[in-house]
Amino acid sequence: MKSIAIIDDENQILDTLKKYLSKKDLFHIDTYDNPLNAMNHVKSGKYDLIICDIMMPQMNGIDLLAQVKKLKPSQKFIMITAFSTEEKIILCNELEADDYITKPFISLRDVENKVLDKLDIH
């Protein structure tokens, strides 16, 4: 079973993604509404994929991505943003995020397909 961490300061996003991605029983999912708390867990390297919002209080997702990638360059990341500015997308790409999702989500099925693709589950 693949392990996923979802980090977002909006509990509705955490609940929605966890419920949807858990329905096929393919993943173990941990959710974090505080990026600083999440950092302690994701540094342990126990996650196959991290799904992380960019805009959060305390620490933004881009800083979290950069710190984790320094420790684990192969860590897979999908970034979430409500503001799909070209600047943020370029920065995420430079830091080697694997993909990004815009919110509000157009389709949870598309989110699931990105997750399956990044984890090589077909």
C-alpha cells in the first residue's frame, strides 16, 4: 500500500481528498493542516507522495518542498494552488515538484489520475 501525506490549511480540502483517494483502498493517507507539524513527519521519508498546498500560514508549500527535496531529492510532490501564476509554476518546476493541481478542483477524478500516475499505479 502506498503512503501519501496531504498538507493543506483548509480542512475541507484535506477531508475531500482523503475521502476520495481512500475509496479504492490503495493508499494509506495522513493529513496535516499545519505545514510546520507536517515537516517533522515528511522529513522521516515514509511517504511515497506528498500533496501540498502552496499558500499556507506559518510556512508556504514552496519552502516545504525545497526543504524536503534537500533531504530527499527523489521525494514525489504534487503541489496545490488556488493561484496558478506562471511564476509559482516555474518555481515549483525548478524545485522539481512532479506536478501541480489548481483549486477549486475541476474533477477529483483528474486529481486521482495524477496521483496514480505519479505512483506508477495503472
